[in-house]
Amino acid sequence: MKEPKKQGGLNAEIQSRIGHQLRAMYDDVVRQGVPDRFAELIRKLDGPEAATQAAQPDQTAKNDGRD
């Protein structure tokens, strides 16, 4: 009788190490923030619609009593 093929994969320790490395890299990127030139480009791409929405408060927001 044939033995079933063993599926490849990473053990839990290796997966954990990879996870920690990825989180560390991601945190570093997030801390860098968005460069001003990209933020300006995004504002331009959003156009006047985004500027209008940003200037007006959300009418659907509920008062949570933190006034």
C-alpha cells in the first residue's frame, strides 16, 4: 500500500518567527507616515468631492454624549 504524500509546510516556530518579522517591518513602515507629496497627490485625485465632504460634518453620526 502507498503511503500518503507528506504535505510541505512550515512548522509553528518558523511561522511565528516570520509573523514577528513581518509585524516589525509593517510597524516600521506605518511609523514613517505618508510623504507630503503623496498626501497632496491623493487630495488632488480625490478632487472637489472629497474637499466638500471633509468640510461638512457627517450628518449620520450619532451623539455619543462626549460633548
